Amino acid sequence: MKYNFAQIEKKWQKIWEEQKTFAAVDISDKPKYYSLVEFPYPSGAGMHVGHIKAYAGLEVVSRKRRLQGYNVLFPIGFDAFGLPAENYAIKTGKHPRKVTNDNIHNFTSQLKRVGFSFDWSRTIDTTHEDYYKWTQWIFLKMFEHNLVFRDKTLINYCPSCKVVLSNEDSQGGKCDICHSDIVQKSKDVWYLRITQYADKLLEGLKEVDYSPNIKVQQENWIGKSTGAFVNFSISGTDEQLKIYTTRPDTLFGVTFMVIAPEHPIIEKYKDKITNFDALEAYKTECGKKTAFERTQLVKDKTGVKIEGLTAVNPINGKEIPIYISDYVMMNYGTGAIMAVPAHDQRDYEFAKKFGIAIVQVIKGGDIEKEAYTGDGEMINSGFLNGCTNKKESIEKAIAYLQEKGIGEAGVQYKMNDWAFNRQRYWGEPIPIVHCPKCGMVPVPYDQLPLKLPEVENFEPGQDGESPLAKIDSFVNCSCPKCGGAAKRETDTMPQWAGSSWYFLRYVDPHNDKAFADQEKLKYWMPVDWYNGGMEHVTRHMIYARFWYRFLYDIGEVPYPEPFLKRTAQGLILGADGEKMSKSKGNVVDPNEVVDQYGADVLRTYVLFMGDYEKAAPWSDEAVKGCKRFIDRVFKLNDMVTPQEGYSPALESAMHKTIKKVSSDIETLKYNTAIATLMTLLNDFYAKGGVTRGELKTFITLLNPFAPHVTEEMWEINGFAGMLNQTQWPEYCEEKCKDETVQIAVQINGKVRAKLDIALDEPQDTVLKRAKEDARIIELLQGNQIVKEIYVKGKLVNIVVRPQ
RNA sequence: GCGGGCGUGGCGGAAUUGGCAGACGCGCCAGACUUAGGAUCUGGUGUCUUCGACGUGCAGGUUCAAGUCCUGUCGCCCGCACCA
């Protein structure tokens, strides 16, 4: 019987949809399982096979869990705010709402054709007002708890997209969206105080099961360092210049100070500074450099000495010069450093260039050549002299600073507060009103959602203003507090906002009283397993953990961490080994594969093609291997024998396969799970038949990978009910063991013979029989046996040396 | 520069964590069936000088035994990047 995949896949997809087979039940007696995949941005290009791989992993887990008796929540939705839809609108005049709806429609049909077991009744769209109402609600809660603030700063500005970008969105000095060069600009920016959660986010990592590399990346992103703040007084003023250092014990080695070009004391002591113009000129020059250039010019230190201001080293009273240089950043620490050229390479290079003294305070290295950053005995350091333990000398130094009132222990993070606004149309409006009398006033909760107004022109306004600024009816409003005339904030939230809490909405997607019902949250949360791209491990996940932790702190969600387990799939590369992209023309459309080979083949192939966590190139040839596999599986229908159990010849193989497939699915080893099933299928063919019992187990194990063909076979063979409602097969550990095994007989580690033994055969008889082998006897002649080793069920090794 | 990972046939990749390297699949070779084969089936397929030897980037080491552990080295990928 030929397998008509197109017809059969359609048949089962229709049945699953009509019977709502995969709908999650809110609160049931079954144990719950929440598997989450990153929801897609519905781009105009449609999905590519990489999306399919990303979802197929937990699709298999979800289907397996259902068969194991779990009540599974496996949802999908669309993260649909963002620039591409808006840029497309500018180009074509089509409203982003329309474009987004079309794309979501397209994505949905693609996903359905692959037969994913998503609960389609819980689909969410971040651009729907019933959804973004709650995004705004959470924002206002944060505002209420003082986690939102506004500040004028130099920001990363993309002149092409005309938006302010966070550091995360402008890495490498390029706009994350259009890849043009970022410029620095002064602007009012909304911030979320994520740094206040830095420690909690670090602590939380101890509680969760993320792959080690994911944890490490998050830790590096947060970038906690411990050290001390030290105050240096400025001669002739009562100003204290505060610095941050991780090595307060090297204070005796400080020979100058460096401050960031934007540091406020320059402006403050303008009158005392005699070369103010030179400083201004340097600052202007730095402003022209992009953040990227600033960090790239590592080798060449530049700077200007501040004439007229000197600092006093508080530990020895020495007067030292102050420089400005762009190797000191205003956004880390205090924007000022104490320079210890002997023990910091950057300070060393700067000192060499400007002819500043270098005082060694840690023994070791050769400071004629470079800074010494290793450990060693403290020298030239007063009360610290002789100390050889870094930790101890730092502690001593901090104790001294605190005692004298010139400094204190301190902590710094690399992570900055989150720039939380964009001057664009297609995002959640920030629900704040600017009142001339009351200042920033939040839109009252009962007036949410603050709807995005209809506009005709999506072009950003002058100077990168949001398009919303041009809508008078939106901008002009009355102050919710005093009732006076006021103006609305016209910026919108960044792309990351909607995805920072979407997993909570799936729990209760239609609730209009709360973002989700407390009972349902208690039942479903936390997410048991979250899979997505490695590129979202830092930004998206840190943001989502931050929002969730905040909601936990104000009692809105039940557990401190949202995701118990996190994994990341590897990319599917084009057939040319390059990253898939439209411009390279190497994108594979899942629809084409489904048309040609069927959904089961596509699903099987994306999981079989390699290590799930690593990148692997697509191969049109290799897909055919999976096509053959599925066809051969279907042909089993013609060779079924009526026996319900397993045949003796395959009993052990059946149990081993159940064991292997069951455990491989749990550890992302989908490729070897499928390989094992292929081997078993080959065994059926070699035997020339398959018993009903074997078939039942085999198609159940294969069902999570290839649900259509297996469901059809279940029906054809008259098994009771539907396959997706049966039970995951069990295996017996005892039966996984073969009674007799073939072992290798080695001489000096080289295999010379094979021996069939009973697994429980005692060591001495195994060794005896090994030595009776004709070939072994021959090779032992003229040699003396030094040692005999038997590894149970594996091998015998006879160690010899010539007589 | 720092952090993480990887290097195995012609290709994608396996290897119970120190125990028979190359599972499974692709490709290739041969045969069968066919008017036909880019369908299907059967068998073969690491390399070489083939009763043997050599083989997991390279060079050493530990061990009865190393893809796996240790030291050094080369190459690739991914994050972060003047973080004081």
C-alpha cells in the first residue's frame, strides 16, 4: 500500500483541530507540564525550516508527556510589534495592523501544516489591545514601584531607523535592525531600573536548570564585580572625586587619575581649569566617535591633562594629576578611576604615553615591559607591605579606608539600566501623561489599554520624534491628577516589552480582569522547559526574568523564577554552510518540504540531521533518507503478524529501544532516538515481519516525531482509541540485557579474536576459554603472560611480553 | 584580550563517559526487478603495500587499554569586549 502523505496528514490535522485534541485543561488532577518555545516574530518572509527545528524539539517532548499522562500546556503566539512591519508600512502605505494580521495568518497556516500539537485556543498576539493592555499595566506597576525613571543621557541613535537604541540593540556600533552606524546623541530616555535586580537575577540562576553555557552567559552579561569606592579630594576645593576599583590594595601605586570626558566635575570647575577649551575639543572629538570606535581603539590611548586641578591620593597625601580620556566610561563605576600603571595594562599604556611615573606595589613581572597583573608580595605600600595574599590585602585596605572615612566596599555591574523607549509607531504606547503642574503622571489603570491611535503617516517626526507626536488628538489630553491640560508621552515601548511576560498570558489568555488568574498561575507556573535560540539567552531571557521577578516581589506570580529549564537549539544553515538569509538565497521554506515529502518527513529530518544543539547545514539529499524511513514504516502494515506480544528474537531489542528513545528525548538527543528507531525498523525487515505488539510499541515511540503516519497506522491496524491518547511504552531493565554477548579478546590492547559468552559467566572460565581460542594460542606462543584483564561483558585483554 | 564550545570516513554525525572507533542516515560501488529509473529491493563501502599495518587536528604523557584523562600546540565557531 502506497503512503499518500498529503491526504493522510490533512485528515489527521482536521481531526485534531475538530476534537481540540491538544487543548490544555486548566487545572486537572493530572500532573501539569508547561513546555514553552519562543514565539516567532511574524515577518513577511514567512517561516523557514529553522523555526520548525526550534519548535520540533519541545513538540516531541510535549507529545511524549501527554502519552505519559501529563496535562500539557504547549502554546504558541506572535511577537508582532516591531520595526519591519512599520518600515514595510512606510514603504507600501499598508497599515502595520493589516500587514501583521496577514503575516500571522501565513505563519499559522505554515505551522498547522507541520502538525504541531499547539493549543491553538491560547494563541496570543502582542499587538492586540487585550494583550498590550497588560504590558502597559506591568509598566505602570513598575512605575509605581520606582523602577521607571527618565534621564537625559547620551544615547545610541540610529539615523536610518530614526530611533534610540539600547546598548543591546546597537552592539558593534551597528543598528541591530538596519545595520547602519549608530551615532551618539543627547536625549530624554525612559529607563527601567533593571540594575536593582542584578543580584536577584544572579541568585536566581542557582535555582534553575539551564545548560552551563547559558548560565555563564547570563552571569557575564550581569557582570558583577566587587571592590571599593574611594574618595580622592581635589586640591583647593572641598570636592571629593569618587572612584571605583577592584584593587583598593594598590592605592599606594596610584600616580594619576583619569575621568571620562563627560564627567560633570569638568563643567563644575570650569573656572579653575586653565585648558578648558582643550578639554572641550577632546570631548567633542570623542562624541563623534561611535561607541564601536571607542572600544576598538584599544591600542592607542588618547587623553588630555586637566590643567589647574589636581587630586590628592588619600593614602599617602601625594598630589597627582587628573586626565580625561575616553578609555574611562561614564556609564560604568563612577566615571572616574584611580590609575595604577604598574598593575593595569591600560593605565600602563597611558602612563608610558604621557610620561607619568610608574610605581610598583606588587612584586613580580617586569614593569619595564608591561603592567604586572599577577599576584605577589605587596611592596612600597606602607601597612600592606609583606602581604602575599590578594584577598587579605584587599580586605585590609578596605578596612583602612572605612576606618579613615575615605572609602568603602562596593559592588558594580556591567549591566546597565534598560533604555525603554523607541520613537516609533508600532509598539505599545507608554501610558504616561506629562502635566505642567504635576509632572509625570501615570495613566490610571482603569483607562488601560491606552490604545495606539490610527495614523496615516508612519514616518518618524522631526529629530526622531515618534509618529504619534504628530497626532494632536492623541497628544493633547487632560492630566489624570489635576484635570488640567497635559500632553501624552508619544514614545512607545521597545520590541522586547511584549515578550517579557507572554508566557504568563498563555496561562489565561482571555482574562479581562487580570493578566492571568492567580489559581491558574499557581497551577501552570513555572514553565517546566523553555527552548529557544542562543541569541535570546541574554537579552530576552534577562528581561523576562527581571519582569517576572518584579511581579513575584509584588505578589502577582507564585514562584521567583519563571523558567525551570532552558535549552537552545542550533541553527539550520543553508546547504552552502552559510547562515540562511534571503539575500544569500539559501532559505528553505517548510511548505516546499511538506509539499514534496510531507510533514512527518520534515519533522523527522530537522531532528535527525545532527546534534540538536549545534548548527548543521540543510541537505536536500539527506531529507530523502527520512522520506524512505517514513515510507518503510508505513509498509510495515503489509507485514503484521497477529501476535500481541514481542517475538523472542526481538524482545531485548524492543526493550532497549524503548529505554533509549525515552531517555534520548529528555536529553535533546533526538538524532540518536530516531537512529535507534531506524535500527529497529531494519530489524523488522530483517526478520521479515512485525508482530502487533511490536508494531504498537514502535509506532507509539515514533508518534512524537511522525504523528500523522503513526496515527494512521494505529487506525489501520485496529488498535483501540487514538494513538495520541494511549500510553508511552514501558521497558523492563532486565530484558534490556542480552543473555549472551560477544566480547573482544585482546592481546596487548589489540583485538585478536571474538568470543561468545554468557553474560553471567565467571571471570576464570571466560579467561580460560579466551586462551583456548586457536588464534590466541598461536599468538601467545613464545610470550609470557604478564596480566589478564576481564571487563564484564566487554572484553578480555591479555598482556604479554616476549620470553 | 576575556569567557564558553568544537576539531572523528567523501558528507551530516554515533560511541553506555577510560573498554571492539565509525551506530544511523546521505553519497558512492555492485547486483536484482524494470520499456525506463533521479522508484524499489539485496549486498558492499575508514585508509594502505589487505592472513598484516595504520587510523579521531598536531606533538608528547598517564594506563593493561585513550576519540574520551593530563601537558603543550595549531585551527575553527559563538558570546562579551578599554568593566577600572
